[in-house]
Amino acid sequence: MSKAYPDATQIAEVVKGHEVSAQAIVAAALARIADKNQALNCFTAVLSDTAMAEAEKIDLAIASGKNPGPLAGVPFAVKNLFDIAGITTLAGSKINAEKPPASGDATAVARLKQAGAVLVGALNMDEYAYGFVTENAHYGATHNPHDLTRIAGGSSGGSAAAVAGGLVPLTLGSDTNGSIRVPAALCGIFGLKPTYGRLSRAGTVLFCSSFDCIGPFGRSVRDIATVFDILQGSDERDPVCTQRNLEACLPQLSQGIEGLRIAIAGDYFTKGAHPEALEAVEQIARALNVTECVTLPEPHRARAAAYIITAAEGANLHLDNLRSRPGDFDFATRDRFLAGALIPADWYIQAQKFRQWFRVRVREVFQNVDIILAPTTPYPTTPIGQQKIVVDGEEILVRPNLGLFTQPLSFIGLPIISVPIQRPNALPLGVQIIAAPYNEALILRVAAVLEAMGVVSAPVVH
């Protein structure tokens, strides 16, 4: 494996420097999609004509002396729950395919376009974002570029596989209980779940409103930081996105980590995983000379409460179709929604009360540390269709347990980046770098140091 073409920010530099045209960059991306997507099944829509037209506009702007933005000519694609003007927003479902095309772009899509990036398509996902595998009953499974017989993870599997496979350098996904971090880890790339409410979700199909975040996938920390800075800022279209721009993260990547207090998540985060997933955390800890461990309070209950809230809120959005069109759902999604619809109100209320308690207790942990390290997934990618896996001598279900280490952290909206550990000749694994809310700059600084050391990297898979 090697980097077959430059990262997103490098592409923008050569486009703005007149070394190559935006049209040539976009045409090359469309050619890669045409060549590789049949095997990977990342894209559900490819916007060839509009992408080339946008690339031409960028070239004309550069020729006239204008600055088209920090991502000039960079091809990108988005999970198909983001609105794209002129096409129907599927959210991975058969039912949504009957809806009219979106009248406008999601805020995140519009902001990337304003920065000069060129949208080339929409990407496969688990139906309604309810899953960790992207084995979609309607649009097929997305295949992992590292091994086409294996899952890409989910629910943003198409987004992760498109970057890992070299189809595009940047994508957007969404994360409720781990849907950015899990596929980023399994596909061997960087994936950022920001603080809850920091990036606008306007123009996206929600799964669980009190958890849902959007975020970028990329092959370098610089790309992730660049996209994050472009996307952050309040948006009146999203009632939870009220935080105005805080500090830009990109300029801080070179500051290093001197003085940062970093610890390893112990107890719960050291159990129920393959040894290689735990060794990935140890590898990063050794590189950073980290020996301290911290214990988060009752993460197993946080995960259980997250299940209750996710199922209840998710089901509530689909009650009409569950009653009238149950056969048009992916059966696995349908059954989880039906179970969620039957959750007693008292369970939901108690889960939310525990959420408040957990938030306060974790805040206390962050009074003594700045960064926490934890595995992203308990095991590497598994074969498509495999239902169970053996961990610590116990047979467990593959799909739900991929979120073992991500769900307790999403529960209270922490900012987290999954970084791809360097594992030559082995299937990818990721490590979560976690901070207190609104500290994206800190996690990106740590990731940048690890990247510069060669401990983490995300090459394109040929």
C-alpha cells in the first residue's frame, strides 16, 4: 500500500498553483470511481456532470485571479443521509427512495462547496444509520478495501471505504454510537466525531437527535483539521448547533503535546477485546510515553442507557412506516425499531437521568487528564455476513459489539478521533483519542504528533 495521489490539502495547493486543473483532478476521481466502485460498492449516486461543471467554474475563478477556497478542486462525497440538491436523500432506505429530490444542500455540503471542494456523489450506509456493518439489504454491502470479503464497518461504511480505497480524498459521515469511528478503524483511516452540537446537522436525516453528530473522514490529520475548521460554526437551521466558531484547529497542529496530561482508559476498556486491539492502544501509549490509567465510572451502564435512548428515539421517527410498510424495511433495522417502540417511558427517563450523572462524573475525570486513549473496536473487520465472533473464549454477536468502546463515549457527546494504527501486513485497527467537550484542537494535536512519528498512517489501498 502507498499513497496513490496527494491528500486533499495538497490537491488544493497544486490546483491553486496552476500545476493541474480542477477539471483534471475531478475527472481522475470520477475515473477511479468508475474503475473501483463496482468491487467496493461505496457510491449510491455519482454526480459526474455537475462535478465537472463545478470544477470548470473553479478553474475559471483561478484564471481570473480569484481564490476559490482552501479546498479548491478537491473531490468529496457524502453519506447518503446528507441532502444534495437535485437528488433524493436515501438514508440507506427503500422507503426514502420514493421521496422527491432535495431542494437544497445540507449545511455541511454547502460549506465544503463554498470552500472550493467538488461534490462527486453520495455514499452507501446502513439503513437509517442503524448499524455497524453497512450490509444494506436494499443497496448491497460495502466491501472493505483491505479485503473485499470483509465489512467496511458502519453505519458510514461507504464514506470510510471510499477514502481508504482511494476513490476520493475526503468524505462526510455521521456518528451516533460510533458510526464514524468504527468504519474509520476497520478501513484504516482517520475519522472525527466532534463535540455534540459543534457541527451543523441541518439537511441530514437524523437517527437519534440527542446523539447524532456529523464529521469527516480523511487520510491525514491536516485534512481532517481543515475540513473541521470549514464546517464549524453556528447554524440557525440546527437548533443544537448554537456554538459560534471557537478556535481554529489547523494552526495548532504544530504545537505538539508538551504539557498535555494523557492517560489510558482502563477497566471496561481493557476487556472483551482481541489482544491486538488492546496492543494497538499500548503501541500508541509507548510512543507517547504514557503510563497512567484512568477509570471511567460505569461505562457498561452508559452503553446500556445509550442503547435504550437510541432505540426509543430512532423508532419514534419511523412509527408511521413501521405500522403501514414494515416489509419495506431491512428486516434487521425493522426489528430493532419495533423493539425500540415498545420501550417503557420509565426506562427512557431513567436512561436520561443516568446520562446526566455520567456526564458529571466524566467531567470530574477530565479535571485530572486532558486526553484519554481507548480502542476503537474490539476486533478487526470480519467477513461479510458473519454473525458471531469468539472473544475471550466467548461467542458474541459481531454487529452490536463493534460499538463496545464507542457507545459509552458518544453517550455524553465527547470529541473523539479514531486514528489508524500502523500494522503492516495486518488488518486495520483504530485507537480513539478522547477529550472533554470542545477540545477538538487537543485530540488533533495528539493525532498529528503520532502521524509525524509514523505510529499512525492511512495509506490508500490499491
